[in-house]
Amino acid sequence: MAKIVVGLSGGVDSSVAAATLHQQGYDVVGLTLWLMKGKGQCCSEGMVDAAQLCDDLGVEYHVVDSREVFEREIINYLVEGYGSGITPLPCSQCNRAVKFGPMLQYAKAELGCDRIATGHYARITQNPDTGRYELRRAVDPTKDQSYFLYDLTQDILAHCDFPLGHQTKVETRRIAAELGLHTAAKPDSQDLCLIEHHGSMQTFLDKYLAPKPGDIVDTEGRILGQHTGIHHYTIGQRKGLGIAAANPLYVVGFDRGKNHVIVADRSDAHWPD
């Protein structure tokens, strides 16, 4: 029986991924990454649900302490990015540097296994002409997560499975209910994990970056309003500017030397229609 390590968050998607592979005859090993520092952090509820799932399936369950790599690769990345006026893509960075890469390494080194799987909605195919593995969109366009997996390496793609990529979320819920999984009715996560814990990205960033109020200006330098700190804003942002204008205004840039947030209407934003 082939062994496969399944990343478990404690949600319905990863639960069904593990249960499906178990039903198909795989020797499933559950694995949860402990990501956030502090007492009771890192989805303690998720760990409990993941552990219960593995107990119900009668499979091994492991927890790997990934808090240091998460702080280095994600928290520092976010703080440095927003502090520089750059909008990071933390989920993509996390998938490559914190989750899939380390999970595959752990599977090989500690569990004698060279295949991993998760509950992500995406598909992997191999090009018959080039031999390269290609990431493809999931069947369910409303749940497709391929965008956040775009920079997984060829080595990871070659050793990874996405059991849910060929089904819809409705089907996943149905399968969970039919199998009697205790996570069948568990609500979906709606936000970035850090936002779920801290309440908002602004609250999270304020722990690391002292707010420095300044002016919101147009592209000619005219003052239109006040901002609460450059790290609270991102390129393309429209909501939350607190400026009354005839046309919607968008953040188009930053002047860190003057501590300015620069805005413009769509016609001056240099975006394609």
C-alpha cells in the first residue's frame, strides 16, 4: 500500500482529501504544521479536528513545529513588504516556502514517503511532450486555488496530489456528510490566517510598524486628505480613503520620503479598461 502524507488544517477540504485517499487504499499519514507563536496559537481548534479525523480513520498523525520558518518567511515578508509600500502575496509565499516544500522534505526524511497531498482545489498534469508538470485550474471555478500555488517547484508538483481538484465544493461537503466526518458542516475559512487571528491586516501590521500619519495627495501633489500610515494602504485600493471626490479615487503610489499616499481617478491610473 503506497504511503502518502496529507496536510491537514482541520477543515472539511483537507479532511475529505485524507478520507478519499484512505478509501482508495493509500497508507495515509496526517500532518499539521504549527505556524503561529504564542499560547493557543496556530489553529489549536484545527489541530484538535485534524487529530480527531486521523483517530477516526485509524491513521498516524504528526504535528511539525514550523513557527520559526513561518515568522521568517511570512511575518517578516509581510512587514517588510507593507513597510516598503509593496503589496505582498503571502499565501503563495507560504505555500511554497512554509507548507509544500517543508512538508515534502519532512515526508521524505522522517516518514520514508515521497508523496504529499492537500485539500487545495487545483489540478496537476504532466505534459507528454516536455515531461514538465503543469498546474491547472480546479473544476470548481468558485473555489480554484491554482493562483496561490503558481510558484510551486517542479519537484513539488511531481510529488504532490490534489484529490479535490476534480470536484466541486458542494461535492466535497456531500462526501464529508456521507462519510460521517465531524468536519462536514465546519464553516470555510474566509480570510488570511493572520487576519482571522488579529481581526484585520491593519491590526496585525500595527504590532510591528508604528503608524505614521501623513498626507494623501493627487499626482500633482495637492493634498486631498490624511492617511494613518503608509503600511495601511496598498496599490489599487479604493475603499477606506476617507476622501470625498467626484470620481472614485485609487491608490497609485507612495512617496516614502514625504510620507505621502498618492491617489488618482481611474483615467489617471494608467490601468487598461
